[in-house]
Amino acid sequence: MSHRAGFVNIVGSPNVGKSTLMNQMVGEKLSIVTSKAQTTRHRIHGIVNGDDYQVVYSDTPGVVNAAYKLHEAMMSYVESSFKDADILLFITDIYESEMNHVATLERVKKLNIPVICLVNKVDLGSQQQVEARIQYWKEKLPNAEVIAVSALHGFGKDWVWQRILELLPENPPYFDKEDMSDRPMRFFVAEMVREKIFLRCEKEVPYSCQVEVEEYIVEENLIRIRAIIIVERDSQKGIIIGKGGSMLKLIGREARKDIEAFVGKKVFLETFVKVDKDWRASEHKLKKYGY
């Protein structure tokens, strides 16, 4: 029996639903999701295995024009996703009239691999609006199959899955069949803490934060975690801590619940805040934090 395996890479503008789609396809919340743009900063693999197939989904940051060194690092993940894709999922939504990052769109047009263009959030628009967006993208990307989906509600998921299986090339598996991702547990813990910062804090604060897991100790009935929230300014540190430590306690409490659901075990989570001035603009510091 032949075996199929390949990289199904997800690309699109910020906040069009890339992470929501990957979580739906994998069946686990591997990518954090908020309503704010640029929530995803890394390239995250989600692996789905069967007896005769392995699908390696790759969620990427939203395509942006770089304003910080951090943005340049994020865009490097997008660039790499073009290079190793066996199938590209290009995601837009019913609100995106035209992709702002022209170079990425031109790159998609020239690909010699299967491209599936997913028009997301169709549950939020009229039939006329959805049909207009489908027709627009059929003309804009003649090399792509175009389909309407709702990543949040799973509409169109089965069709996308079937097309992926049909288009997947014959290859041996790239990862162990027991793996769900190539990222370590510490990465997902840090992302869950960062998600709560995005949900609870406003303006520039979430974008200035990085989370590092300094300690992850597995005991018989408990996992002990020490997480450091890194910010760029003393004023941001004060916001993250909150009056009497209220904000930090809220972030920690909400993150702990998600971590416990993810690992299936009781968690003791300690969170601390420290300042690392202008870390987003320093190539050296970005490498230190894994970008």
C-alpha cells in the first residue's frame, strides 16, 4: 500500500482565520487565536496521521510590511512556507477586497503546486457577497481552486480535507506517527500565556510581549511551570501586573485552565514580568527568543 505525505502550508493576510482553520483541520488548538492581527508569530506545524497518509499543516504569521525586526522574522516564516509546500492553502475572507501585500499575491500566482483559495467567514456575509468574492478570486488566481468556508464553524472542512488527500504526493512520513506537532510543550505553554495577554490587554502592550517558559517540571500528579513575560517598557510591566497584581493573576489563572485542558493534568503556574528594552528591534534578542 502506498503512503502519502506532504506539507500543506497556510498563507494569508493577518486575521483572516489561518490559525482557526489549522486548529479545525488538526482537531486540536495548536495555534492561539484572537481577534487582533499579528497574533501568530511563528511557523507552527500541526500533524494529522493515518495508516497511509501524513498531513503536515503549517500555520504562518499574517503577511505584513515589516516595521520591526520581529516582523522581518515573521515574514521569513512565510517565505519558507512557499519553499517547502506540497499544497498551498491561501486564505482570504469576505471582507478582504484585495490583498495589501502585492508581492505575496504575485508569488501565489506563479506557484507550480496545487493552490486552494479559501474564502473564509462566509457565515458572516450574504450569498451575494460570498459569490462576488468567489468570482473575484477565481479571476485573480486562475491557478487556484476557490471554495467558500467558515473555519470557525467547520463549514467546508470536509471538502478541503478530501481535496488535500487527493492532492497529497506519495512520500514516506516526515515525522513520527505519534507526533501532533514538531514544537515542544514549552512552546505551547508560552503561547497560551501570550494569548491571554492579547485577550486582556489593549493597544501596543500585547505586541510588545514575549513569553518564555523557564521551568517545566513534570511530577506524578502535577506539572510545575514558571513563565516569564517579557515587555519593552517599565510602563508595560505595570500594565501587565495591574493594580495589586490583579492583571497578572487573571492572565495566569486563565492560561492555567487552558494548559490543564491541553496536557490533561493539574498545573501549578507561576508568572513573572521583566523588561528587556526594545527586544523586537534587536536581531540578537530575537534569536535569543527563538525567532
